[in-house]
Amino acid sequence: MPNTKWRSIIAECESKDATQLTNSILESCPNVQILATVFDIPETLTCIRELEPNLIFLNVTLRDGSGFDVLDQLVGIEARIVFLAPHEGFAIQALRSRAFDYLTKPISPETMEGCMARLDQLHKEFHPNGLPDDSLKFNYIFLNEIGVRHMVKVEDICHLQGDGNYSTVLLLDGSKFTVSKPLKHFENILPAKLFFRVHQSHLINIKGIESLVNSNSHGIQLKHGRRVPIARRKKEEFFQWLNRV
């Protein structure tokens, strides 16, 4: 049996469709590992962030939105996307969204085998020595302010501050953007290896830490000049995270 090359997740709307797709993959694609099956946008974003798949089977509709909504929140994603749909009506939109393939249901083992053969061939051309280790790294996110959509490098984000349903994203150069998204949204989509929520109102990038303040408040001095507190209940977990990264 070939070594597992593809670490995949399935994002579907219906359990029966997910089961049918799983069976097709297991029957015809021994080099595809299924890490998780999910059904809504938050689950999908969490699995992508935590499991780092390099292949995503993404249905055009999920239980709380569309597969396109997922991609809108993952700019610069390098995982291969295979869209799934009941008909060809979304094909053009899918291909414009950087999808590798677009499969209409029901998806037979033969159809899946053909899709994976094309995908394997593509990667042999671009990665002759195998898949890169960090095959899912998204480098940018979109930040929507009133009338303006900013494309921001993830590595340029120093710290995010939440205020109810709004968040302020502060960059290393001192720039800031206020968007109508709660802090939990960014906690879910930003890579856990880099970002940690140290307080109910603060999410920080490890690359943005200037120093740790040795005081009863256990604050963090950030490179953009601000100091943020570490919640007492987060202190132990935060230092464990620092030691891991």
C-alpha cells in the first residue's frame, strides 16, 4: 500500500453524502487519509487550523452557509480544494475560487480515483520530492472595514483586541483595522502555533512579543508598543504554549 500523502478533511452538508464520499475514497484512494468530517463553517475552519490538511473536499453548501464563505476566510491557502456539488451550476465560481477540481454527485469510486490521479500528477510536476511538510499555510487574511477590504499578511499581525462583536487588528508597524468580527472568529482561523488568546479581550502573535513583564499582572510587552495582560486562568496554559513553540 502506498504511503499516505494526502491528509484530507470532508466538509459536507448531509451525513449521507459524507458517508458516500468516504466510502468512495476508502475504496479507490489508499493514499488519502481522512482526518475529519465536518458540516458547518466554524467546524471547518477549526479543523483546517488545527489539523492542517493538504486536501479539502468542500461542498458548495454547508449547514450554515457555503463553501465559498470558508475560502473567503482563508486567503493564501495552499491546500488543494476539491469542490462537491449536486450539479454543474457552481463550477465557474468554484474554479475562480482556486479549486483544483469540481465533482458532481453522486461521486463514484471511479470518479474519485480519476480526480486523485490528476492531483498526484500535478504534485509530481511541482513537488518531485514529495509534498512539502507545511502543505497548509495561509499567508493572508481579508479584513473588511466600511467600504474597504484590506489584504493583510498573517505574519504582520502583532495583536488583536476584541470588544464584543468587533475586533481591532494591530500590525507590527502600528497600523490598525477595526472589523465587525468577534475575537473568537480570529482565534478560530489563525494558526494556533503562532496565536494565543491570553485574555478574553486579547489574542497575540508570538512573533509580536517584545518581553514578558515580571509583575503580579504577568503582562506582555508587544513590539508595537502596547502592553496586554495575561488572564490568571490563562497563565499556566500560556507558558506551556510558549515552551511548545
